[in-house]
Amino acid sequence: MLDHLSYKTPEPKVIAGAKADWELVIGMEVHAQVSSNAKLFSGASTGFGAEPNSHVAFVDAAMPGMLPVINEFCIAQAVKTGLGLKAAINLRSAFDRKNYFYPDLPQGYQISQLYHPIVGEGEILVDMGPGVARKVRIERIHLEQDAGKSIHDMDPTMSFVDLNRTGVALMEIVSRPDIRGPEEAAAYVVKLRQILRYLGTCDGNMQNGNLRCDVNVSVCRPGQYEKYQETQDFSHLGTRCELKNMNSMRFIQAAIDYEARRQIAILEDGGVVVQETRLYDPDKNETRSMRSKEEAHDYRYFPCPDLLPLEIEQGWVDGIAAAMPELPDEKKARFVDALGLSEYDASVLTAEVENADYFEAVVAVCDDGKLAANWVINELFGRLKKDGAEIDASPMSPAQLGGIITLIKSGDISGKIAKDLFEIVYTEGGDPAEIVTARGMKQVTDLGAIEAAVDKIIAESPAEVEKAKANPKLVGWFVGQVIKASGGKANPAAVKEIVAQKLGI
Amino acid sequence: MSIDIDTARKVAHLARIAVAEENLPKLAQDLSGILTFMEQLNEVDVEGVEPMTSVTPMRLKRREDVVTDGGYAEKILKNAPDAREGFFAVPKVVE
């Protein structure tokens, strides 16, 4: 589908150290909460913001003797995500226990898929501006349980634990180390989030923690990364550190930038980077070691004895594939190819699936992609922004905006009147065509009326007539006068023709 | 493979099982015995044999994506040593 849009690979980010130039190598692990009604292994609700511990089944609380039963829809969502990332679907996968102790993990282990994930290798095309994109390989996606939430600030000596999130399904989406700078890392998350939202497999709400990122960062000298890509041998790359749990694009970039400079300073000092987990502190803009995590890293994985291997049928996967929605890259290519939009406008309109849907609904009414793009991007988005509103809350429906554009196309209203009409429909509502009729906003194409107006202006302005005869460019002054006299309703093309004809130029 | 006393202590700690120092040598010895038996099993050639996950041909049971459970916070918290305002209350844990 991307044949029509060809992309150039971006240059890697180079950081100049005190002694030499360095490049970054970044791999991402994104935890995306699966959109579902019930949890991965229990019938408790996944709803956000409920009373503490009210969305908890005995399974989630790890009461003795309770057994997990997998939610089939969560499996389908993971498969759909895999298909959306052009990834291999593993018809046979299995669940393992990842053992560690923490108050918000009552089982004492997380059910995950270490050895046999449900989704294998795929790819994401990360847009870095018109005509530039990085292809990032996906290593795997596996299904696992989310943990609960600890609240530390309600009591001076106690932490409070809410298990509502415990057991909600997560997809861990793991990339290869193909990302080459902080901006690319943020763009990767933007693109992944966009795809997940198009698929409807994760709502991408980063504020609520429904999409969280761990970032693996290392640095190397120029040329080393190319050797790694040739051989897939990690020994050509530097030692990596893992930055935990970031949930904003800004923090991701700042944390990577800080961490790369920290590693470069160590290496240029003749030191050694230690592989470890680090936490980014946005207040101090620094990363620091999470020593407590190191011992806990001994997870003693083993196959979960409560769950049989997960076997799915190719026919079932094919059914999900057949019902896939159009994805951002395909939609963007179609907007460019079939509707004649610029790549930039197509990117803007496809960034959020709701915007793309709105735009397409407008086109369905007015049948003009370029005009619709102009009006949606310049007028509607601008107006919504002024109100601080999202497209979902737009007081103007696609049918109304399409109606306005249809009136422009048919010549019923001028571009200037259209903007007035837009404001009326936006603030007061109503059918654009009816408003135009009721309020006399129709562009005058009645040649008789225009002729009369032209005659009047010509009769009143003998001096200008002489000037215009000498200099035909001044015909514009007459056109302006006539349109002004008509209250903006006279059709400019018709006026111009009649003026030229009357003046004999 | 043999398990030394330090490894036994570490494994016990990771599993949050309290083992008295004087019991560690015996535990290490028992664990070593189990691993030795495993090593013996490993001598069997299972090349090309699919691992058996169930004695009867069963398919992993699935549930529908419907909310059928929850809504009983008081039961969930009933056995907690300490609970306040609907939360489990535990000694402070902060990174």
C-alpha cells in the first residue's frame, strides 16, 4: 500500500562528546493496556476510576484455589494488533510465571509469555516528516497481566494498595534496537499509539497509564551500528541501560538525551557502562539507578501450570484479518492518491482516527477532498482549538460542514460568505442551505441584478471609467465596488465579466 | 549440579520463605539431590518428542469478554491484616 509514498531513511542523531562523536541505539518496550470489558483471566471489570478494590475478583486477589480462565477477546485483540504490525501470528503460544514479590502483585508472580509469545516479528514505519521515515522491526508481542496500584502519599508510614488494575490484560510490544535518536523514539510511540487506536486494541491514554514505555539506550561510535545490522551481533553495540516506565513523549526524549550523555561521559572517562535499570526523574531531569530492581530481576520464570498452551486456529486468525480496519499508512496513501491531498494534509487528517473519520464523512457529503481538507484543517480545527474542544465534541456535524462546502462548490455562496455561514452554523446550528435562503446570503448570479449594479457604479464614477479604459488592471476596483454594494453576495466571476464587457476592455 | 548454602539462602529469600540458618545445609543438600535426579532424567533422548502438557487432549478453556465478577471489596479485604478506606494498607514501599 505504501508503494505510492516512498520514504528516505533519516540520519541517526549524533551527539558530540568531549573527545569524539557518538550515536544512539534505542529499543523500546511498550506496555499497552488491551481494550476489553473484563480482565485477562477473570470476569472483573477493567473500568478506570472505580472505588478501590471494587473491580477485583477472587482470582485477581490470588485467593487460594482460584484458577485463571483466559478472556478470548483479549487473545483476539493481541492477534489483531499483531496483524496491524504486519507480524507473524503464533498459532501456539504459552504462559509462564514471572516470579517477584511486590504488594500490588498478590499472586507473587505475573502471568506472562516469555518463551512462546502470541505474536512474532513485525514492523512499524515511523514517520519523521514528509518523505522521511524509519522502519523499526518489532521483535514480539506477548500477553500478560497488569499489576495493581500503590498509593504512597495518603499516609506517612503506610502504602495503600488498590487491586482494580491487577490482572487487566497488557500487550508488551518489543522493538528491535532500530531507533536512532530521542525524536525517533517519541515518533515511534506516536505511530504505535496511532495504529493501536485505529485498531481499537488500546485506547492509548498515556495519562491513565494505559500506554507506558521502557526504553533501552546504548551509545556507540559511528559505523558500529551498521556492523550490528549486517551481522545482528550485539557485541558491536555498547552496553545498554533500561529506563523504566515513562508515560509522556517529552519525558521519553529528555530521559534518552540525559542517559546518552551520561553514558558518553563515562566512556570518554575510560569507564564502563553497567547494564542496569534506571528511573527517570522529570523534576531533576536525570536518571538514577534502581538498585532495588537488580536482585528482583531473578524472576525464575517457569511455565504456568494453571494454563494449557494457547492454541488458536488459522481460520480464526483469518477471520480477524478479514475484519481489519484501514490503517494509518494505507489511509494516508489513499487520501493522497484518490483524494488529491498533499502528504502533509493527509498526515494531519490521519493522525487521529476520529479526525480521519470526520473528514471522510464531510467528503461523502460534498465530494471534494481538497476543499474538505482545507475546511476541516483550517476552519474547523482552528475553531475547535479556540474552544479547547476535541473533534468528538464538535458542535458542527460532518453533514453540516459538507453542506457548506457543497454551497461553495455550486456557486450559491462566495468564499467570504461561507466563513460567515460557518460561524453561524458552528454557534447556532441548523441546516446551511436553509440558513442561506432564510438570511438572504445567496450569491447573486442573477445577471440582470449584477448588470444593474454595474451600470450604477459606472454612471457614478466617470473618472474611474476613464482610468480603467487606459489601464485595464483597474477593472478590479469596479468589481470590488459592485460586490461591496451587494453585501458580498455578488458572484465575483460574473461581476468581472460584466464590468469588462460594459467598459469595452 | 550442586546447590551451595549461599544459593539456598538466596532462593529462600526470593521465595519469601523463612529458613533458619541451621537448616540451610540440609535444604541445600535436598535441592542438590533434586537437581541431580533432573540431570539423570536429562540423559533420556527426547529429540523430536513434543512436550506433553496434558494427559487428555484438552483445549485451553476460554471465557467471554463479559463482566461477571467483582463488586465485593469488603470480601477482598476481609482477610487483610490492615485495610483502610477500601485499600490494603501495607508498610511503606517507595522506590
